[in-house]
Amino acid sequence: MTTAPEYIKGHDLLRAKSVLVTAAAGAGIGFSAALRAAEEGCRALMISDIHSGRLDKAVATIKEQTGLQAVFGQLCDVSKEEEVQALIASAEEKLEGVDVLINNAGLGGQASVVNMTDEQWNRVIDITLTGTFRMTRAMLPFMQSRKKGIIINNASVLGWRAQKEQAHYAAAKAGVMAFTRCSALEAADFGVRINAVSPSIALHDFLKKAASAEMLEQLASQEAFGRAAEVWEIANVMMFLASDYSSYMTGETISVSSQRA
């Protein structure tokens, strides 16, 4: 097993850009993406989550660690259209236009197909797939009117690969990939780019609560490096997609995975 590399300093990849990240409180990929955006020199940042206390703490932490003061937080449940619309309206106002949207909100869980309830299936699909659709639908009119903008979706290698007790999550993430491709073609007519990242396993507290320790250990052992990714290693690829270095990329899903073939 190899150890994780040292944390990489920011290089102003997002200078003059504003960024909105969903599900960005806590210690997961969303928070890491928000922190990295600030470290990469974004001019303003808004993060959303469903937990007020955790959200306030995340905003304060980003301000303290990066020195960026134009950091805002807003509660949002992406399964509720009225909250999605309110988030986009607030972000457009406070950020003076959103340049980059990172759709990170998602929900997993473990259940075999024969034991999975409609409620379990629908909940994962609604937040992970339909939530991405709702956010994109609400954001695109603003970006299209400006003839610029970037949307980054968080998918998963399970959109390509099979795993027991993950049928709902895999179906949702495969949907995110297909949605990314199709929406990107529509958005390209207006100069807007839409791409996705596809992580395999990145350990954080929320994932540890959603999956068994045995399953997580097994998945990590299957990685080429013999370890799970650090959340910031996933966020780094999001920063590339959010930057002008990826200016000719749209409709793509980048695998951020070291899984063995």
C-alpha cells in the first residue's frame, strides 16, 4: 500500500471565478471541493447543505483557513424544487453570477434488490440523480444568458461497474453520467460546459456511516495503490474541470480511480 501524496498548494486556477457547491458541509468531497476552490483563488463562494450547524461551521472554517471572506452558506435540500430555486437565486445575487456549479449532493446505502423498498430506491434516485437534474435545470438559464459557465457533477465508478447491494446507487450514478452527456450537448450551444468526475472510493465520515467497515476495507484493498483516495484528490480533478485548462472538454466523465482491471 502506498501513502497519500502531500497536499497540493493552490495555483490560482479559479481566479476571478465564483463557485457554488451543494452538500459541502462536513468532511466529504463537497467540503474539500469548496475549500480547494477558495485555495485556487475563486473570488466568491457559496456552499449549501441540509444541516445548519455543520454548514455554519464549514463557512467559518473556509474563511479561517483561506482568508477568503466572500463565503456564504445556505440550507438546501436538493429533493425540494422550491429550495433549489431559492439557492440558485441567492447564489446569483450574492456571488454576482455563478461561474461554476458543483453538483455534489448524493445519497447511498446498502440493500439487496429483493430486500430494497420503494422508499429506499426512490430516495437515492431523487437526491442523487433528480437532485442533479433540478440544480442543473435551475442554473442553466442564467449561464446560458451569459454565454458562459461550468457545471461539474459527482458521479461514481459504480455508474460503470457492478457491486452487490448497490443497485439503487449505481443506477442513480449511471443516470448522472448519461444526464451529463445529454445536457452538455444542449449547453454547448450557449458556451456552457458540463462534465463529471467518477470516484471509486474516497473515505470520509459520511461514507463510514453509510457503509460497513468490512465493505470499505475490501474496496480500498482492490485499489491499485492499496488505499482509498483522499477527498481532496477527487476535488483536485474538479478544480481542473472548473478551470480554463479543460476549456475543450464537455460531456465527459473522468474516472478518479485506481481500481485494478
